[in-house]
Amino acid sequence: MKLDLEQHKEQPDRYSRQRLFSPIGNAGQDKLEQAKVLVVGAGALGTGIAETLVRAGIGHLVIADRDYVEWSNLQRQQLFSEADAAGRVPKAIAAKRRLAAINSQVRIDAHVMDVDPEELESLISGVNLIMDATDNFDTRLMINDISQKYRIPWIYGGCVGSYGITYTILPGVTPCLNCLLGTIPLGGDTCDTVGVIPPAVQMIVAHQTTEALKLLTGHPEALRGTLLTFDLWRNEQASIKVGSAKRDDCLSCGSGATYPYLSTANHRKTEVLCGRDTVQIRPAAKRKIQLQEMAEKLGRLQEGTVEVNPFLLSFSLGERRLVLFADGRALIHGTQDPAEARTMYDRYLG
């Protein structure tokens, strides 16, 4: 360890170009090296965010993800290799290995876990900023409530196809995600149903991490302040002022906040059905699923088998079968692992 420290002292300053950027400078770089960031998700956005922050010299990175590396991830999830996919290495572990090789001076904690409110509570001690790199709104709403409860800023981001959306949420200052529900476009598309192109991922990562650098180096006045959406393929971009959406009666950030998405009553219900090798998933709020429309979307994937009737949709994929009902309830056959079932649900239903 002593040799490593001596070697670091002898090395030229790896952050010299960042220090030359006057808004950051020496003072900002020192703040970065003292900062702790939680990245929830280690997929396309999570790996891009994590790499940018580690290269920038963040002091302490915490990354949590429930999934493992698959071949289809390699098209856009930049920290992973073919060996990771062949070995089905958990994404958090594979990410940590690569990040440690990029910058051994950064402390990196990797957690293979399905994040829920209890897990979030265990991860946020000392965290200065939370980065959203998730694939579903159940988790985002938990992040939103934990952010409001502990007054920790978080940066929302999502992309699918060539479309992306991001917003920086400051507790007590901006509307929270719960305030914005009904205002921001919440489609049911996912990367696994309509695909995604790497430039859309990279664009969202660039916006999220730039906002992160502004916050972590002490420049909140430089934040964009708007909800940003874009469609790279259609050459469209919009920067929307949403300040008026902040609600005093919001249960997540209003004067009488109760943080409803940290309550088990508002969680997605997951139940292993006895003797059936099946997990049932019930969303926290009923969803209205157009079964025929969803069947057509899944049919375009050219993988698996889709069957539909007026009451349910069945999607068979290898040893797994997802049976979906019009209210959003689903049965995942072929597993007794709730985390695996939730991954399949989020992958195809969003």
C-alpha cells in the first residue's frame, strides 16, 4: 500500500485538465475528491455515469444493481466485456472491477441487490448525490422519497429508442418526481421492446453527469433548471420549465410529506406461488394494459412466442413464461426468484 501511495505521488496530476477548467479549478476538484455518490442501476446509464464520475476523481462511489451481464448489454453498457457476458457476472461486480482498473484512487462499493426502501436506507449514509440509472418508475419513486426525506439531491434520467429525458431534483427547491407525475411522458416502452441506440444513452449520461459535476463542485447556480427531452433520430429537443408543478400538498415533498413510496402499502407486491414454480407480481397501482397492443409490440421482437386473448397475454421466452393481465398483474412462470421475476417484468413492461 505504501508503494502504491508513493507511485501516485510520483504520477503527473491526472485531473490537470479538469483543474484548468475554471468553474471547477483546484477548489472544485478537492470537493469532488471528498464527495460520495450513489448510482442506482449498472446498466447503460449506470455504467456511463459511473465511469465518468470515476474518471473525474469522485472520492467514493456506491453502485447497486440486481442483474447480471448478458450479450445484448454489450452494445451500449460500456464497462462490460464478452467475458463478463459469458460468465454472467453480476453487473455491479463487473462494473467495480473495470472502474478499479480505470482509477484505483476511488473507493468503490458494489452491491448486488434488488433495491427497495430498506436497502436504500442502508446505502445513503454520507451520500451527497443520488444518480438514477434504473429501468422502472417504482424504483424511481422510492429514490424520490428517500431523496426528499434526507434532503439529498438526485438526477433523474431515462432513455429508450432515440429518446431521452432528464431532470435534476433538489429537495425543497424544485418539484419532485411525484409532483411531475402526469406532466412528464411516462410511456410503457423499454429497451427490450423498442430498442435503444448508444448515442441516446451517451447524451443522457452527458447531461446527468454535467449536472452532477455542477452540484458536487459547489455550483448549483449553473444547473439547467429545466426538464430536458430529446429525440436524436428526429432531431428534436425541448427544455421545459416545470417549476410551477411543485405542489404544497405533494405527499413526497409538500408541507405534510409522508413519503408514501417508502411504505410497503405502495410497493409492488411480489409473491412466490406455492408449488407452482411461479412468481406473481402486482403493481402498486393498477395499470390499464392494452393486451393486443402489447402483444403486437412483443411479437415484433422476433424472440419467444406470444399468445393473446381478451383476458390475458402469454409471452414464452425459453424456460420462462410471462402471463400478463389487463390490470398490470403478471405471473412469471419458471422461477421462484422474485428478483429475477421483477427483472423480466421491468424488461418487457417498463
